[in-house]
Amino acid sequence: MAAPWHTVFILAVIATLAYWGKLRADQMRVVLNPDRVKIYERTILSEWLVLAVVLVGVWLNGSPLFAVLGDRWHSGRQFFRDVGIGLLFLIASIMVTSMLGSHGGTGDKVTWFLLPQGKVEMALWVVLSVTAGICEEAVYRGYLQKQFMALTKSAPAGILIPALAFGAAHSYQGLARASTIGVLGAMAGILAHWCHSVRPGMISHVLQDVLGGMARH
């Protein structure tokens, strides 16, 4: 889909953002009332910028952008099929998260500062959730997964490597939660490979983030 150097560059960008995010998260945890609006805005911007860099690399290589973003729906049946698969995957994700015990107790204390408070923050949280669902699924499952499948000539390796990167990118949430997110990333990778589309994963990802923020609030 793109040159190998481009994939290395994207991984370097993700690693840099993850490191910077962890430093900022450590700082925000000791602030009585952190500026969540600024956090949300910066995260939204960085997510779209990473996706834009991915798409530029794919475009320069002559590959179709739909390979990253997922093909458009050609009928209402396709749309509702993806919504149905996304909802089922959401239920499975919640079950796995509950079994791994990443919510509640220490896990929530690590990320308390991120939770939206008030109408403005809740509205931005929804925008952030939609952004994360689209951008992260496109980058990790639509791009990196296919790149590593091609480079390693192995579907399991192509799914596992981006899942590990996905978990590491969320290291600011603590080791336990980041590990769970890595597992969810592998599950999303299997789903995308099985469906030949990132759309169901995007739908599930958006809903999980929206509901997760609101429920924990």
C-alpha cells in the first residue's frame, strides 16, 4: 500500500505521540482541574494529521485510499450489515474488557482526568470518539495491518504487530488498560481481516468510546 520507509515513519510518529501523551498525562493527573477541552482538541488534531500522512503515503504509492478507509456502502443492506456486525463486536469487546478487569478501581483512577465534565466537554468527547474510531481503525487496521501482512507474508503477524503498537500508543492509560487495548486491537484486526473492511470496527470503536466516557462519567 505504501513504501516500507513510510511505514517506519508512521510508527515513529505514533511512538513520538505516545511518549508525548504519556508525559502530558502524568502532568495532568496532578492538576486539580486539567484543561480537558485543550486535551480533546489536541488529540483530535493529532489523530487526523496521522491519518492524513498515512493517506498521502498510500496515494503517492498509487494505492486506492478506500483500501485504508473502507469501501463506501453500495446499499442499505451493506450499511445495516456492518452496523449489526459492529454492535455484536461491541458486545464481545465489553465482555472481554470485563473479564480482563481493566475497568474499575485502579484502572479508572489512572484515567479519571480524561472524563468529560459538562455539556461542552461531553460534546467534544463525542467528536473525539468519532475521530478515534475512524482514524485509529483506518491507521492500525486499514493501513498498518495490511502493510505488515504484505511485509511478513503472514496474516497472524500482520494482525499482531499493529495490535501491539495500538496498545503501546495507549500506554498513558497505564499498563493494565494498555494491555487490554492491545487485546481489543488484535480482536479488531481479526474482524477487519474476516470482513475485508474496517467499517464494522469503526462503528464498534466509536460506540465503545462514546458509551465508555459517558458511563464512567
